Amino acid sequence: MPPSRNYVRRAACLAAIVFLGCACAAGCGMGGARLWADTAQADGSFSRQHRQWAYDGEPVTFELECASAPSVYVVFGVAGDDTVVNTAKIEGRYRWTHVFHAGPKPQTYEVYAIPLAIRGRCDWIYDKTDEKWYHYPGANERPDVQIADEQTIQITCYRLDVRVPFEGRGGPPKRVELSLTKADGTRKVIPPRPKREGDAAGFVLLGPDKTGAYEVAYVPRYDEVSRAGKTRVEVLVEHADGSVERLTQDLDTP
């Protein structure tokens, strides 16, 4: 069984005590580190904001800025699932991308990043069968040492449920169109879901109910809504009596 995150912390800290004792004698010490993520800004640029939001299914890229050397690597993790990044994207910047998911209610995850230096061979091994990284330090090897404090960012993952009701005029509508417009002006028309294809993409037209009302229902994808700001929902209805109605909603997409 792989060790817990706390075990890895304790092992790294014990090794760091020895490492820093030697380092201090040489006139140097533990360096700093900073963790960034790319969901807080509308343009997708990186931010150090400690709490950020991500839409269901959205890939989020994290970047740890720390001292770089051939023997340095970073353990990124969330919910006990760890990944080792041993090559910097550019000097001193290690990147990792993770996809988050949420149900009807938002879910908050804590992402952590720990930079370490190899003292012998790497204490982490990748299992191709499980497609996971495991912490397996060698019995006769000096443990790898943590070179900076662990950095964390909280990601709250959410999704939206679009519901647009309208009253029928003279019977079932002749035509219904749904579109989503991002804060940057990008507009996407969402097709109706084909009948008898419950898992197909597209919106669903519900109704009529006992009062003759209808409702457009749709769960947007992460690439159909704004990363920050608002997303406009627009429904165009051509009613049975020939009249046309345009309905709009502005959804908060933090």
C-alpha cells in the first residue's frame, strides 16, 4: 500500500533536518516556492489566488515556481492521487494539469505541491499497470529531501444547470433555439437533443405540464461557459401561434 501524504511529509521533513544542517554549514538554506493555477483569470493566465474555481470537466494547469536543478522534482497531488513531475517546463517552473469533476453540488479540492531533491535514486516509482505513482524509497538509500515548504491551492469545482421556462402559445412551439455567450463575446448555439438518445449532447425541451408550460433544460460543458464573469443564456421560441419570444438569463461563472 502507498504511504499517506502525512507519512511523506514526515519522511521529507526528517531528511530536511539532516540536509539543512549540512546546508547551513555551507551558508545556504531551504529555498522558497510559489504555486500558481490558471483558473482565476478570464484570460487563463496564472494566479496565486489561494481559492479558485473550475468547471466540471475543466483541465486546470498548476505551476510550482521553485529552485531548479537536475536532481529536483515536484510531487503534485489532490485527494491522495500523486503525480511526480521531474522536468521543469522552463527553468524553475514545474507544471501539472488535472481535470476536476463535480455533481449537482460544488466540491472543493485541495491541491498540493512539494519540491524535493534526489539523494541517490528517486523515492517515487511509476506503476504502468495501475497508471499511478507510488512512494517506495530504497531501504539502503538516503531519503529524498524537501527543499521548500509545501504549497497549496483550493479548487472549488462546480457545474451549471440551465433551466429556462416559458408559456406555450397555441400549442407546442414550432422552433426552440438555445445559445450560450461567454463574457468575451464567444457565442455557441446548442442543438436540441435527438429523441431516443438520452446520452447525446444537446438541450432537452420538457413539457407541456398541466398549465401548458414548457422548459428548456441543459447542463453546459466547461468550454461553453466563461472562465470568469458571467455567461448569457438565450432562448428563442417560435410559438405555435406564429409569435416569437426571446428569453435571456445571466449565469454567474466564477
